[in-house]
Amino acid sequence: MKYIYLKRIIASCIISSTLLVMAPLGASAAWIGSYNEGWYYTEGYTYATGWRYINGTWYFFDDTGLMKTGWISSNGLWYYADLSGAMQKGVIQIEGKIYLFTDSGAMETGSAMINTKLYNFNEKGVCTSGEAPMPSRAFDYYGVDVRPYVPSQIVNSSDTKMNNDLPSDDANTVKTYKIQFKDDDGTSLKTKNVEEDKKVTLYEPTKSGYDFVEWNTKKNGDGTSYQYDDQITVKKDLTLYAQWNESTNTDTNNTSSDQNIPVTSIKVVSVGSKTTITLNSTLQMTRTVLPSNATTQNVTWSVEDGTGSATISSTGRLTPSKLGTVIVKATATDGSNVYGEIQITIVD
């Protein structure tokens, strides 16, 4: 008993010291997202990750910045968050089983005193005493709030079925996630099922009258962007939306095939019409060549360093390397020397 008590004291100290160094966030932080696509919390120009104390409540964000709900494994300990992401404390009932979470949110195992009564919790955190404490909150399989109750039958400590109970970090359990590819109007194009942490190569869709630009996590192109041949590691369900430019390579009945029509102007913009980019990200540039029936629609991408610095790929993907401003140029390849340009500001 002394050994268990000592372990609990040490664990509590570690948890407390970890949580204390997580200072509340400043006024510049903000929630972004939706209940369908998940919630993120911004800290300036970056997403919050790990534990964050926000308006009196602890939340946990994974490595991509996505707020987590349900069971959470962190630093070898288990926590539970409701559907709003709020970390739970005290006696909680989850799928009919009784658990105890410390004031720091960590799940208890072993023996614990609650209201002068001693209760036992197995290695999965489930109460195994003949009489269970009354939970303050209860959640069903989907994490929905339900009415708490004391189970008439408590899991026996020798019950082999408890190995299937959450939480579990069984290395043999393979999670599968779904990648949904959609058009920018929400129409489903393709779905792939991928095992957790496995890499998958995206693909290039086609659409009559349009040129494919990129995949994006937001319909409006204002999210994370991916090229069609990118390989990404899957850590959660993901929806990607196709981004398009209206095709300018359209034949007209009034133009003979042997007539050379030069480029007269080029307009350069970015996907989402952004003019700023953070240092540790990329930005896909696009161009509109006029007239639409110009013989050559191809351009050469280049970037001129100003106070900042960046590189650009042959497909127009801008990668910054130094804070400041740069000029992105698209030059016609028909010998007309016509080009379009735009200034992009690189921020921290």
C-alpha cells in the first residue's frame, strides 16, 4: 500500500509540474474549424499542440493541431475529454464503467479514498470494488452525455474481457482512417481507407473545362494544400477538396490552327487569393493567361527576393526561406516577354 501511495504522489507531482508550465494563451489566440471538420486553436500564425489551458479549461491538441475528444494518451498517462474537448476530473462513468481521474486529469489505477471509502481500480482504470462511487458525469460510446448511475455489476479484477476495454495502447491494434476526396462543391470523387501512420500518394483528378491546381483541406482553398503526387502520412480521417482554375486552353472556331496568337497579359494570384505566407509553409500560385486563345498558355515561374527570400517550383509552389517580401513572376514562353507578378509577404 505504501508503494502504491508513493507512486501516486510521484505521478501527481510530475503531472502538476507539466500542467503548471502551460501558461494560459494570449488574446491573439482564436478557435477555428467546425464540428464536422474538427476544431483547432491558433496561437498567432500557428496551431496549438499538446495541452492548453483556455478560459479555465484544459484541452489537448494533437501534432496537427486538431482538438482531441474521448480517450487521450499523453506522456504514458490516460485522460478523457468530452465532446467539447474539456478534460474531465473526478469520478466519471464511460460506457457504463466507473473511472477516477485526478485533479490533473490523469486516470487513477490501484486504490483510492473517495469520501472516506476505499475503492479499487484495475490496470485499465475500471472500478472493481463491490460497491462503486457515484459518478458526477457519464458518457456513452459516442461520448454523448448520459445520466450517471452506479452499475449493478462491477467488472471483476480477474475478468479477461477487461483487456478489450478502453483505454488500450495495444501495439497489435491497427487503426484505419478514411481519406475522402471531394470536388470544391462537396461532390464526392473518391474514398481511400488507410492504416494509421501509413503513407498514401494522392492522385490528380480531371474536370472538363478546368485545370487541376491542388488538393486542400478547405473548400475555399484556405487550408493546408497538397500536390497530386504528394505522399502524406495518415493520422486521422481527412477530407481533401480539389482546387481548379478555369481552363484557358480553349480552341475557338474563329482561329485557324496555323495562326500565332501572342500572349498580351498574365495575371498572377495565389490559391485563396493570399498575399501573405508563414515561414514554415508553402503557397500555390496560379496564373491566368490572356487572351484565352493564345497559342501558348505555358509560363515560367520565378521569384525575385526583396527583403525576404523564397524559391518556387516549376508548377508554381512557393516555399519561403526568409522573412520579408518577394516578387513572384509568371513569364510567357511564347517569346513575347509578357509577364505578370505579385508581391508576397513572408511572416513568422
